[in-house]
Amino acid sequence: MKVIVSDAGPLIALAKLDVLKFTLRLYPTMWISEATYREAVTMGLDLNAPDALVIDQLCTQKKIEVHPVPSSAPKWHPSIGLQKGEMETIRLALTSTASTVLIDDRDARIEAHKAFAYHGLGTEIKGTLGMLVTMYQKGIIAGSFLKHSIESIIRRKDIWISPKLCLRLLAALEKGNLK
């Protein structure tokens, strides 16, 4: 069974873009840490964020499972400071059978790569854009939907992904380089 572990950033962004349900078609088991739940749901509900309601409902339906990081999790010390949710996401992935981890923050992705390599894991690391491209490549979303989603990310002030990166991805899509 394919397990995916997600940090709050991609979880929130995919919910805001209304594609989280498609992620769950690719990965029927999604785990999030307690810190990720607090950031994505508890804090989001305090702000009346619609995406927090979506995520909370999926947690209630057990489509997204909240897991504490086991005390037996491998010891790992990042070379830079990471947020609590990022730390818990990486440590949870180290203790699971996760095939993929979703993290948008560049520094956290670098640290995750180091941690997985050190522990001999081939865990794939993706961000929001990588997940959208995977959905496109697997035929779950059309090219026009991918384009619309990327353009939406550029316009939105509540999704923090580099517009330059989005524009590079749009150019690759237009050239047919994402197949």
C-alpha cells in the first residue's frame, strides 16, 4: 500500500486548489503528524479557512490519518533550524513505510533528502507542484486543469510557492516537456 506523509504547506495548498481528493486517489493512505494537524486544521479553523474544514473532514473520515511521531523514531539532527511540523513530518516518514513525502519548503526538502539518504531510504520528496505534475502525468487531471491550478497559485496570496517556479513549470507544460 502506498503511504504518503505530508507537511502542512502542501496539504493546505492542495486543499485550497481543490485537488487533495486526487492526491488521495494516488496515495490511498496519507499520514500527517500532530504538529501538521495543528498547523493545517486547528490554526486554520481559528481563521475560518475553508481548506481547514476540508482537511478536518478527511481526517474524520480516516482518509488522512494523524500519527504521533513514535519515541522510537530514528535520531536525526538537521543542519539548519526547521519548523516543528517539518521536523515531525520527516521523523514520521523515517518511521513509516512512506513511499513519498510532501514538503514545499526548500530547506526542509534538502534536510529530508539528507535524512532519508543517511537511513538508506528511497523515499521520494515532492512539493505541491510536483504532486500536480504527477496527477497530470497519471491522467488524473488534464493539462488545462494543471495550467489553471498553476496560474491560481501565482495569483493567490495564501499559497506561498515561488511565482518564478510556477512560470517555469507553465513554460515546460506549453512545450510538452511534462509527459
